[in-house]
Amino acid sequence: WSLLALVVAFSCQTGTVSIAPAATLTGTLYYQTATPSIAPADILTGTIYYVNGTDGSDSNLGTSRDQAWQTIQKAADTMTAGDYCMVLASDYDERVYVTTSGSPGAPITYWAEGTVTMKGFTIQADYITIRGFDITDTDNDDTDGWGIFVEGSHCLIEDNYIFFATRGGINTYAEPVDAPTTRDCEVRNNRLYRNALAGIEINGRNHLMEDNEIWRTIQYHPNWPNPPSWVDADGIIFFGTGHTIRGNYIHDIRMDDPENIDPHIDCFQTWGPAYDIVFEQNFCENLNEDMQGFMIEEQNSPVRDLTVRNNIIQTFNHLNVFDCENITIANNTLTGDLSSDSENQLGIELHNSPNETI
């Protein structure tokens, strides 16, 4: 923070950003995550089940703490719309596969009580909530290597700590990347530390990505042998349409990490398709030489109608835009470190990109 000549106050509730003059810098920026509480019993629509990895048994009923199941997968194989799974503090040597959907007003909820460490979730269902898990040690796999992999709609992923995942932190997956089958998810208040490739990859439609913290992403995960040549170390990679990406804090992705051999580090990156997406009130800190805040380029797929507003971008290069149309860049604070001898340091670059508003 010593490089930042600003005092920044984020209000996640009101959506406001205020910036004090540089002369008033006297303290530290703090970041706070809300503490969730379980829904009152009178609004629950299903059954509460319990999992205890230390003392439970999958032959139990699962409906009380003293009759808890042993595995989270047992809950995933049992629950139906409106049910809750309370996962008690323990280490769980399992990855959970969720294929049963909730319904509007009656999601299926997986809730960690205390410190629950496990190997993540692969979700191919709708109306699923994942809250409060510590996720690490994922498999080396395109799908199961992500901390949380979601292919479905109306998911809620919040308050999880995902670290050192082999293929990345959170992926809202869609094929093609703007397919409507993965849509309307909320990914918020998650902490994503030292995951491969990116903290978050966004695909699909109309997601809200809010108040997540991403730091120390790595390029070459030691559990990913022979990765492809394009592996990188980014904050958020985004594709699809209709997303709002707000209030996220991306920082300290470092060139001197031993796993980062030759990354091109970006807080936000796309190569399309990506359209009708809003970025607001994010804090991007990336002072690595020749690296970017936003790397926006079209590569055989359209990138258009993006809005970048009210962000703080503390980077070497702030926004680099190639072959894109109708980009609005408004009311941002762009700040950098002028100590570099590089001649490539620029604020906003537009290359063959018409109809832009700055």
C-alpha cells in the first residue's frame, strides 16, 4: 500500500467510492467480508441434513447432529429442492459432484459450519448454493481441477476460501462461452489465493461477480505436469454477456513467484466473445513491468459494448484495447509507478477500436 497515494473507501452496500486527496494519506485500506447467517427455520422449504467427517456415518439418517452422515457426497445424492446440508468442521478427502437441481425459491444449499476443508465441487445443476468452504488439493483435470466448477443457472457461490487449486479458482462454465444454460449466478465474497491460471473464469450470461479478493495467482502449478503453452497468471478472465463485475480486489500477482516463469499478468482479460459487460468499483493493483489492468482484445470472436467505470486501476499499463467496438471508459482513477525505465508505460491504449467513449 505504500505505493498508493490514495485513501479509498468502498461501500459494498451503497455502491459508492470516495477518494481522499493524496495529502491526507495517513492510514491503511481495510477490506471487510460480511458474515452470513442461516435462514430462520420458518422460511426453510426443505429438510436440514448434517455431515460430520469425524464422527458421522453414511448409514445414519442425516437429519440431526448425532445422526450425521460422514460424506458430503451422501448429501448431494440425497437432497432435493429446498434442502440444506450443514457440513460440520472437519477435513473431507472428497470432491463433491452435484447433479440434482433446486428450484426457484427453493435452492439446494451446502453450508460449512466452522472450518471445512475439502477438494471442491463440480456442479451440473441449477439453483445451488455453496457457502463457506475451504477448498484446496484439487485433481489435475479440466473440470475437477477447479476449486468450484459450475455448469448451470441461478447458483450462489459465496464466502469460500479457495487456495492452490490445480486448474483455477472458480469457473462458471458454458460451451459456447455465451450459452444461456449457464446464467444468473452470483459469485461474491470469495477469497482466491495462489490458484493456477486465474482466480475466476466467467462464461455464460448475466452473472454478478462481486466483492471477491484474488491474489498471488500462479502460472505453473506443480500438480499440473506438461500444461499447454498458453497458461498464465491472471485475476479474472471473462467471456459471455450481460455480466456485472463489481467491487473485486485483485492484487499481488507477482513475477517473482517461482511458479511464474513468463506470465502476462492482467487483472482482467478477454479475447472474446464478450459483450454487454459492466466493470465498476473494482480495485486492480498490478505494478509488474509491462503488465496490464485490462487486456481487452478480439480474436476471431466479437468484443463490444463493455463499460469500465468508477474503478481504481493501479497498474503499469491501465487499459489496452485491440479491435473492439463501443467501449466506455469513464470516471476511473488510473495511478501507477513512474520509477520504471520502460518506454511502454501508457494509461489507455486503443488499437483499431472505433466508437469508444473516454
